[in-house]
Amino acid sequence: MAKKTSIPVTKAPAFIVWFAPERAGSPWTHLGALWPTQSGKGYRISLDSIPIGAGRCFVMPYEPHTVSQGEGT
């Protein structure tokens, strides 16, 4: 019987999925995010949208945005 490992559940994703269109100068679009599975052997993906045009998808590490003093409202 395989031993299950306990992985802490976090609300923050491990990775963010982005789409970069082939058109020069076009902005990247946020597509979704990935969280580690409970077994730790894979990732669960949640996509908010799916690209239609030509381009590439990138999976980048999640970096939380911190608001500096005097920034934001």
C-alpha cells in the first residue's frame, strides 16, 4: 500500500498560466493557475479563459504582489 504524504493546502497557486500572442508588442493574457495535487505528484489547473489565436502559453511561478507604503488606495 502506498504511503500518502500530507501537503499543506494553500489558497495561493503554485504557478500562473499566461498566453503570449505572436503579434509583436501584444500584451500577455492571464489564462489561469495551477495548484499542487494532494499526492504531490501533479498539478490541478484552473483556466479562466482559453486562447483562440496563434501564440504560446507560459507557466510561470506565482509571485504575490505586495503593496508598498504609499502605493494603492
